[in-house]
Amino acid sequence: MGVLDGKAVVITGAGRGLGRAYARHAAEAGAAVVVNDIDADVVTEVAREIRDNGGRASASPGSVVDPGYARELVDRCVTEYGAVDGLVNNAGLRHQAPLWAEDPDQARALIEVNVLGTLNCGIAAAGHMVAQGSGSIVNAGSLALVGQSTAATYSASKGAIASMTFAWAGDLAEHGVRANAVCPVAWTRLAVADTKPTGNPDDLPEHMAPLVTYLLSDLAAGVTGQLLRFRRGTLYVLGQTAVKHPILDRDHWDVHDIADAFATDLAAALEPRAPHRGLI
């Protein structure tokens, strides 16, 4: 018996790297998988690999930036396999550039795939999941959300995904649907695009797949609204934004009072000035 026996899941960006690993692992755990990628050739090959290994899979090439296609993708899972029990929003882009050298068209494309693509698929899946009273959404986060120099657009997209994950978890909890995000470290095309990647060639995408399969399974029934960091040998939960102490109260603040507060009481609470170049 596999932990995903009887479940049907959609995995975006599943033609290569992490998405491919997630799709193969979910199928090995018993799920029927609809694999998506913008590249028809690679996604067709992944679906064929799964079927050749005795699993159930179908290929759905297309862009999740198109909300109409996102609905078709999720509807296909329901039509072919009877439900959509899981959605893994893995499709994403990354590029590096300091702010003054950012290309607006390239930045727009990244935001459209990473943020709107995730949102489009989430909207499409949530309707079915709420109606059936169960489901699990797993989003692709990144520790870059704290702000990585030379990757501001990518960082912003991952901050948006973290916020969506927390909000979705709140919206969906009473309907029996969960939403979490994973922040993996794996040697993929996106990692190589980082000017200072955190991983190395030993960090295989296959190492990351068990966490996603766990989150899709009923074993994770009590886990929602979490941002999880994972790499070989290391697993931990990232905290959500919180107020730092001390909290200063006065009846009146002028500019000099504020300057004095930052120079004294609030000085220790300030975030480090050094840019986040290397992310653990």
C-alpha cells in the first residue's frame, strides 16, 4: 500500500528537475498524476516513464499563466481520475540581475509564472477541493523570500507565494483542505541560475520528493499553513513574520524621538544590513 493510493494529483512544471522528481515519487506512492509543463516533449516523456514503471499518469502541456488553461488542467484530473486530491504548484522561473540592470519584460514573465501561475492553479483546484471536502495544495517557496541581492524579482515572487500559502490555509481550513509551501535545495536549472547557489550537484531533486509526497498524503492531515525548508539531512519550519520587541509606547512622537529610539531601544531589533547573498 502506498501513502497516496487512490489519490489523484496535478503537478506543474513537472518536465524536469524537482517537478519530475515529485511526479515520479507521487506515482510510486500510488497516486494518479497529471503532469504539466510548458515543454510538450519532456512532459510527455515523464508521463510515459511513470506508465512504463506501472504507474498512472497523463501529460498536459501548457502554460499555467493562462487561467483558462489552469482550469482545464485541473478539470482534466477530475475527468480522468475522478477527483483532484492534490496540487503541487512547482512551475517557476528564476533569473539574476541587480535592480538597475533588471529587464522589465523578463521580470514580468517571472512574476506571471511564479505568482499568477500559482494563483491560477490554486483557484482552479480550490473549487473542486472545497466541494469534495478534502485536498492538499503544495506551493514552491524559497528562502529567497527574505530578500536575496541580485534576485529581487524572484525574491518578491516567493514572498508572494508564502503570503498566499498562509492565506489559503486560513480560507480552506474549515473545508478540510490544506495548503503548505516547501523551500527545497536541489541542483536544478533554477539553482544553477543563481550566482551563488546554496546547493551542489549532490543535492538531487529526488531527495526532496518525500516531503512533497508526505504533504499530499493523509499522514500530514494536521499540517497546514506551514513554510518548510528541506535539503539533504535537514528539515525545519520557517517562522512567519512577527513583531520584534521591544514595543515602544508614547503619547507623542516627533522626528528626534524616533531617531533616538532607533539609536537606543530599537537598535538591537534591526535586521542585518548585509544583503542575503548566500541562503542556508
